[in-house]
Amino acid sequence: MSHTTMINHCSRALSALTLALLAAQAVQTAHAAEAPADELPPVELVRQHILARPEVRAAAAAQQADQADAERLKAGPYEFTMRLAGQQRRTSEKLADGLTDRQRYTETQLSLERTLRSTGKASQDSAIGEAAIKLAQIRRADAIHESSRGLLRAWVDWLREQATVKLWQSQVADQTELTRHAERRVKAGDAARTEARLQEASAAQVQANLISAQASEAAARALLDTQFPGLTATAPTELRAPSLADFPAEPGTTVTQWLEERSHEWRMARLHAELVSARAHRISLDKSADPTLGVYAASERGGAERVLGLSLSVPFAGSARSAADRQAQAQSAEAEQQAEAIRQKVRTEAATAWLMAQSALSAWQSQDQARQRHEQLLKTMVRGWQLGEYSQSDVLLARRQFMDAALAEINARAQARHAALRLKLDLHDTWEFDDE
């Protein structure tokens, strides 16, 4: 064997070893890098952003409005009414001498009146106000919770796009080295020019995929920066690999009941039914009309006569009040049934959420195993290609299958992490500030 031939064989062997190491490093960089213990942004920063959301501020304003309305109800709808009346009295009396005595007197009357709420109406109005305040508090908490859900979804989507970009970046570096090696093989006469062209086309496709992934990552980042400015600049982070430790601890009751108890939707429906029932009872009390009591003072015949008196007026309740009562009772029954329907809906969604989270974890575990097997196959194909055992087409096919598996693993990882984090959020085990 000539010295030149020996050098060529050594060069090929060294290149094969180098490329194998590069392939292993590429897949490990895409997946094995350890993420922080928690890939979520800082809690205090999240709290500031969530509480500053327009929908949360709107719910807070509505809560203040309901507080003021409760004070109005407690004060009652009636106020003091002052009445001032003026009149002129003219008299014409026949005197004994046959003459007529005509007089003109200025007379005034001042009265003060107020309608009084019948027994039980004042306390019922206060109960309505308190129920409305509780409902407004839950609505604000729900607005915070829904905003937190939106942030969590956008954050995990951004981490998924980041992981995708890193995967394609590793492939670009790998393809660059493979392209150099293909050119060296062609120059050494160990491969046809077609092999180099195939490798160049593969490298170009990977570069295009990287650009597309970077665009998707930029869009996901822009969404976060628009709705939650500055949050993406907190610290670089990576999407963690899910595990059973991500799931909340089993409560004393079933998870479904636990989720149901913490559901804002169910609590809002229940409080709404209580509010409608309280209003229906108040309308029922209106079947007894409220009396109006007044006191008045009058000056008659130019002050020659002084009058003090009391007045009482009571309206007669008609069929309209009875019809309003029947309507209110029907609306109360409707709200109760709607609350029960929402309770069943929430219970079903809670059971589904727990099962879907566990299913997402199992799906990721299977997908990760598939990725690992494709990774081993790719490394074997790259080594074989370097030694002339496989064609360029075989390597490209193995790489394509590996990338499909790796991208699917990233998506499955994101789905599993989001499902687990969403479950914790719904159980109030993370970002616990929606009741502030």
C-alpha cells in the first residue's frame, strides 16, 4: 500500500469519526440540554403583567361598580320628598247691612314625605348587594385565570418554537460539515458528482427550514412581547422534558371534584343562580306595596289659621306585580338549571383534562423513544456512508426520518408540558394570585 493511499484511508476514517461525533452532538444538543427546574417566567413578573391586562382591569372596574350598586341597594330606592304649595283664597260674605265682604288670602303648605320599605325588603336588598359583590369578585378572578391561561399557552408555544429553531440550527451545522466531506469524496474519486449535488440540495433545504422555524419563533415572541411586554427578556429558558413529577399530588377527593371546586365557571354559575334567586325573592316581596308617610304644615287665611298634619298613602298592588313575581320565579329556576348544566360540563372537562394530561405524557414517552431509535439509526447510517456501505440517498432518508421524529418529539413534549402546567394552573398550584 502506497503512502498516499494510506493517508487517504486514514483521512476517510478520521472524517467518518468526526461526522459521527457531529451527528451525535447535533441530536443531543437538540434534546439533551438540561432546562431549568422551572421554564416558566418569574411569578412576580407574571403577576404584574396579568393584573395589567385590559380584561382584568375591566373586571376590577365592574367590581367597583357592583360595590357602589350594593351601597345603593342598602340605602334603598326611596328618598325624602319636600312639597311646597301656594294658593290664594278668595272669600265673599254677605254682611248684615247687605254689603259683600270680599277678602283675598295667601296660603301656603309645606310637606315632607318618604316612602318606607316594608318589612324584610331592606335586608333582602342588602343580601342582593352582597351576592352581586361576590359574583363580581369571582368574575375578576376568572378574568385573571383566563389571562394566565393565555400567557401559559403563548409561553409554551414560544418555547416549542425555540426548541425547533435550535434543532434546525444543529442540522445546519451538521449539513455544512457533511457538504465539505461530500466534496472531498468527489475530489478523491470515492463518490460521483451527483452525491455532492444531493448533499448540497439537502443543506439548502435544511437552511430553508431553519428560516421558516425562525419566522415562527419570531411570531411567537412578537405575540408575547405585544401582550406581555418584556416578558421574553427575563431569562433564556428551554422546554423541559415532562415527567410524572409535573403532575399535582393526588388530593383527598377525586381530581375531578377538586377541579370542579376550583372552577371559576362553576362558581360564577352558582353565585349567579343565588343572585337571581335573591332578586326573585325581592320581587315577591314587592307584591306588598310600600306606604308613603308624610308630615305637612299649612298656613291658611293669611296666617289666621295654622294646620299641622300627617299623611299616609298606600298604592294598591295589581296584576302586574303578580306577573313580575311569576317571571322572577321562572328566571330563578332557569338559573338553577343552567348552573347544574355548567356543573356537569365542568366535571366532564375536569375528568378529560386529567386523562389528557396523562395521555400526553405517555405519548411523549413513546415519541421520545422513537426519536432515540432514529437517532441511533442515523448515526449508524452516517458511519456506514463514510465507509462506503450506504449511499447518499440512504443517509438522506435516515436524516429525514430522524428530523420527522425529532420535530414530533418537540411537539409532543410541548403538549405534555402544557397539559401538566395547565392542570396545575387550574388547581391553583401555580400562579396563585387570581383571588387577590
